[in-house]
Amino acid sequence: MSTDPRIHFRAVDVARRYIDRAMDLPDGYVERIFLEFDAERIMRSAEAADQRQKDAYGTLPLHGVAVSLKDLFDEFGIVTSAGSSFLRNRAPACEDAKVVSALKAAGAFTCGRTNMSELAFTGLGLNPHFGSPENILDALRIPGGSSSGAMASVGLGLCDAALATDTGGSVRIPAALNSLYGFKPTRAAISTKGVFSICPSFDTVGFIARTLHMCTRLHAVLSGQCLVPRKISSLDGLHVGLVASPLAEGLDTQVSADFDRAMLAIRDAGAIIAPVSEPALCHSTTCLGTICSYEATALVSGYLEGLKQTADPYVLERILQSAEVTSKEMEEARSKRVEAIRAFKEMAGKFDILIAPTVPIIAPMLSDIDSNLEKIGSQLSQNTRAVNWVDGCAATIPMNTYDTPGTGLMLFGRAGSDWHVLEMASLIDKVIAPARVKA
């Protein structure tokens, strides 16, 4: 009997399993997670993946991997609407986004287009037009966003991984709040050609998955880089920088307890942890917002009149506020960013890895959102946007214990250190895993 794995493993079988699982969900679930979930199209994509594998010389690196796509990625013949009811009237895409083409060439197949915060404008993950995906750990809490559908598609086991974007935290926030893994590469590492952009200076293609290894596999294919062999076998003697100010400030009770437990496990593994303060990160909230506002205003200007009639009121309010940012303010913010990147690079070079909580709070209750929108939005992205501000790369790994709201530990470094960050995240994940299962 042949032992060739290509004889026994088929993408179409994977596709059927995920389609069946989606169909078994309660009424309304699929429609809130996906803006498009076409079983026939998914099967065709899987059949094409099997054909590519058959035609390939050797095994394709992602053969049979089912990947959902956030509704920002172009697919030939499909409308990219960015979670907006108004933009669903746009013309279909003329070709696949470059990353979508790369996924298919590597043997993966697409498995639905996921819901999101409209225009990726908030970290809440809510969408008043199409309904909002649920937090998979507690339906009474927000899912986190903007990649909320991406998170739910992975968390509910409807695909192997989700392709999403991260401008100020849209991959890491929902991953952390739902006890999943996420990776935001260096911004320039992966092409954004064919991705609906809201802020080119910060928009980054990233992934959400149930394992860090899957994030690593996706990064290898989409960055066009070979998997780097492991160089580090343990944390013993490694220098870990705890970015206490400003990223470990204002933690709620559970995040603080989970973070302390993770820190203890890392220290017990032999790592040398040193608190560090980086003033350059303190400008992230204001200055990143200034640059994004200026760029977003230009990118949505052609849709503004239609959005005024249909957009999520909170998103529309932020779009209109964005128009008030002047070119002078934008240039001043960009100048500060250049200095912040320089200062961060110097600081990060003193440590083997930097750590902080991914999100300083657990997922807020849905019932608390209306009265605290601005405050909650700022808290959710406080730490994630700081990494984007200094052009860093970051992974988030779960650190909460069983049966508690999701919390994440963020491992990050300077631009270009993607493989090292992934390697360190893998080591630390193994170290804190026993602590996660303790009651």
C-alpha cells in the first residue's frame, strides 16, 4: 500500500468537514460570521487546491489548509465591501489580491469571507449592518475587532486559519480576547496589493489561528521567506524586556493576574526579566490616530456621501472627525514616528524579546459599550497600536486559564525580527502553557 500522503489527504475532504460544521451551527450564526459563505465555491476552491497538489513536483506547503478571508481582500469576481452595506454596490474585483494568489499557489483554499467592523475602523468587532459575531468564550462580551468574523471562523473551528489585517491591533485584539493565536508581521513583509486600504502607513496583513505553528506556516508562504531553523532551545539566560511603561499600566484584575502568572513561569524557566520604559511609545495613541485619520479621509472621500446615509453612526462620526486633521498635523506626527522607530530599535536591541499584555482589559460586556465607546476603544488598542507605531512585529498567545475570559501575552520586536519573534513566542508559549491550565 502506498504511503504517499497525497493519496490519503484531500482538500475536498477538509472542505466538506468545515462546511458541515458551519451548517450545524444555530440559525443566524453563519450569517454573522461570514458575509459570504458559498459551499459550492468553497468546494471548487478545494478541488483546485487538490489539482495543484497533483500537478506539483513535491508537496505544496499549505495543501489542504482552509483559510477564511476578511472582507478586505480582493477575490476575482467578488465584491470587496469592507463590512459596509454601501460598498456592497462596488464592482467585483478583477483579480485576486496578491496574498490570496500566493495562498492558492501554495495549496491552500479559501473558506468564506468574514464579517468585520465597518471599514476596519474600530477594535470592537461589531457590525450593525450584518450582525456581529459572538465572543466565542462569552456571548455577552464583545468579540473584538476589527477582524471579529476572522476570529470567530477560527475559534468555532470553521477553518484552519484566517487571513486578516492589523492597522492598530485588528488581528491581535480579537485573538487575545478569545484565547487564540495571532501574528502581525513587519508591515513591509507581506504585500498589501489588492487589499482594501484604510491607512497605508500602518495596514498590515496578519493571521489568526488555533496554533502559533499555523501562523508560522502562513508567514513563510506569504512573506516569500524560508522557514528559519530554530536557534534557541530554552529561555535560560535570555533577556526579556517587560515594557512596563506604558504597556503594563491600567491592567484590569484578570489581565494583571494572568500576566503575573505568565511572568512567573517565564522567570522560572531561567529568563532574566527587566522592566523597561520607552517614552516613544507614549505618542502612539495620538500620533498614529492623526496619520490614520489623514490617510483614511483621502481613501474614503469618494464614498463619503453614501456613507453619510448608511454607515455605522460611530464609524461615520470618526470619519467626519478625521477630516479635521490638517496636513501640518500629519507631517508633525510622521516626524515623531521616525524618531520613535529609531528609539524603539535601539531599546529593543538590548533584549532577546519584549513582552506586555496584548490588551490591558478583558472583553467588555456588550451592555457597557454604548456608554463607554471612546474609552473602551482606546483601552482595547492601547498596547497593540504602540507596536504598529514603531513599525514592530508582534505575536499574541493565550495566557488565561480555562473557563475565564480570554487574555493574551504579546511578544514583540523591531521591524524585520519576525522569525525571531515567532521563535521566542513558541518557546514562551510552551513555558506558560502549564500555567494556563491551572485553576
